[in-house]
Amino acid sequence: MQERRLPERPQLHGRLLRALVVGGLTLAALAGARDARADGAFADSQRLFLPPERPAQLVLATNFGLVTSDDGGRRWSWVCEQPLAPDATAYQLGPPPARRLFAIARGAAVHTDDLGCTWSAGSLPGDARALDVFPDSNDASRVYLGAGVGPASEQRTVLLVSRDGGQSFPTVLYTPPVGAVILGVESTGTFTIYLSLRQGPGTHPHLARSDDGGQSWQLFDVEATTGASDLGIIAADGRRLYLRVRGFPDETLAISDDGGATVRVAARIPSGVLSAFGRRADGTLLIAGINSSGGVVLSSADGLAWAPWITAPLVRDFAERGGILHVLGDDARDRFTIAASATAGEDGTGLRRLMGFADVTSVRACAVATCAAACQAEVARGTFAASVCDAPPPSPDAGTDARVDAPSTTPAPRSGGCSFGGPPACSGLVVLGLLAIRVGSRTGRCRTRPCSRRRSPSVGIDTP
């Protein structure tokens, strides 16, 4: 297999690369020109959820709450971060019909059944702190949790399991060997569980697999292929694993076709980081990354030969529903938060702007009082229009079809943004292949002079 290596450029642009964490994942983004919020973060998106059985619903997880639409993207409402779920990251959506939403919030495993109006925290044993959460895709009562236990000076990690939908995590399902640390957890069903681990001293990457619900485990040393680098599990599909190899200065996408026993490197991002991954219904792979080479996208039918997509947004997430591709971008830099199209080509052409933060028109009815102060703060930062804080929530009478091929309402002009095809100071994305990974960035603005806003002929996304 011929490894695909992306082109390098001699130097990074300013503060391009920045550590980012998503359960085990990090997103590098451009630092911002706008004022930081109280927790030091800039308004940014994290994940997009498109429940297939709810064709008109879109759920956008951000670093300042949840933004939702129940009419296919015509109108958008917001609910701020609640006291029980501050600084939430690593969002995961549980199976139908409940579609419970999980997140990690300052060491707590939290969940909501009403899209952020109310949150509950799962009880953890002793001094355990939540690190990564993963709901079983087939059994809504079963939730896995990677947790740290013990004092900081001698903290260990364990795998906990909940059998009551995340209300409590009383059972230790796996304790790594001495010196090993759990970095991520993934499951392909009730019985098959995958873990990524770091074996010390030093950094020695391992994968673990259980085929009987955690009763027994196989441990695989993959350092010969990946090098001494931490591993993040991006996605699992049966025996196939997609892995993020967090090397320095390069990061790579690695694939295992035999349940973790062996690993092959599929693509490398020189002097960069991997930011998003997706797999379309037709099997096409997409990966997004950021380095000094500007906008590049690679798509692949098999993870072996990659085709480029030149010039791209700063992708946070990919999602697909009903054949419609959704791309989650940087609101200020790219002039959209979500772009989507039913006719998007593998080179990115055909995508059109669906929404940006300025398209939010109201606070969810359940949170008008609790989010009053937070809403005024977002207005002061330029995230929303002042009318959002006083607007009545939308009534469910606007139809359910999602017209993703028509651009949404033009947002109010804001400074500091960048567009596709803008000057080199605003570029910095490498996208390689298509479905979504958990990318929980709490950063992201263009620090350079305001970039022009124009249509990019190579990407084909209309920006206002």
C-alpha cells in the first residue's frame, strides 16, 4: 500500500496549530480576533447530529450550548450551557427512540433527554472523573465510560459501564495493566468493545478488544506501525477500526481491518493535526485536518488511494442523512456553521450555506429565564442579534422539508472572517475523505486581517 503524504509548506501561519481535545481528539484552529467568553473560548461548533428517524431535526453542539432546528433548518433556537453541564465536550447521541444526548463536563458524565433544557449527572464510584463516554448503539440502557480514579499524583484509568442509561456507573468492566492508561472507548454493539491505550513508561500505543461484553480482553501492541504515539479511536465498524495517530509534528490516519490486531497507515498530515472524519453511505471516506499547506481535501473509496479536494473550510464535523452531506465549518472564518447539499461532489462542489450562528432567532422556550444573562452576553460578543433574547420560540407549523440547496438568511456582517479561496493567511485546512468524529474544539477565529467574502469556484459554497 502506497501511503499518501500531503504536501508540506515551509512554515505555519502564526498560531495555526493548537492542542484540541475530543474525548481523545483535538482540533487545531485559527485563534480569534473577537472577545473571548468567560471560560476563555470563542464561539465555535463541535458536532452535528442528524437523527435519521427525525428527518426535520438538526442538533448542533457548540461550546456555548445547543442550537437546534425542528423544521429542516429554516429556523434555529438556542439553549445555553446549564449549571450541571458547563464546558461540555465529547458529545454522543444515544440510540432511538429516546436519543439521549451524552457529554463530558468537567469530569462529570452528563446527559439530557430534552436537548439541553435539563441535564442529569451519572453517579461515579469514589473519586472517579469521566474522560470519555460512549453509548451502546443497540441497547439504550448500556453506556461505557473511560474514567480516571485515584489522586492526581497516581491516577489510574478504568472502564466503567452503566446498565441504566447513564444514571450510574457502578461496575468496573476493565482495569488496564500496570502502567497503561485508557485514552478512548468505542463499541460496535453490546458485546464488542474497543479501547485505545498508552502503555508506560514512555508512549507505547496499544489497542484492546473484547468480544464478550468485557468479560475477557485481547491486547495488541501496534507501535511497530504507528510509532511511539498516542492513539484515538475515530470510528469502529465491525472488525474495521479508524484511528487517529497523534504523532508530532505529523498526525496520521491509520486503519485496522482485523479488530486491532494489525494496523496500516493510510494518510499522513505533515506538521498538522486531524480534525474530522466521515464515511458516506456509499462508503466514501473523508478526513479533515489542518496544517501549513492550505485547503486540501482527500476522499477515498477504500482508504488506499486518495483523491484531492482543493481549498476547504476549517471542518469540525461531517454528517450525512438521506444522501445529503453536511459540513460543519468555522462560523467566522468560513462564513457558515453548516453547509449542505444533496448534490455535493466528492471534490466538495455543490455545497451551499445552510446556517450560521447569526441565523439563530430565539432561545428555546424551556430556557428563556435561565439563559437570559447568557443571551445578552452572546449579543454583546456579536454571536446573535439583540432580538434573539426577546423573540418568542418558533411554533411547530413551518413544515418539515430541509431545503439544503438554498442558502439560509444572510447573517449580519462581522469582522475577522475568512472565506474559501481567501488569501493564504486564512487558509490552513487539509481534508482527506466522510461521516463524523467527535471533535470538541473550544477555539477558532481568524487572527489576520478580515478576509474577502466571495464564492470559491473550487469548492462551490455560497457565502454572503
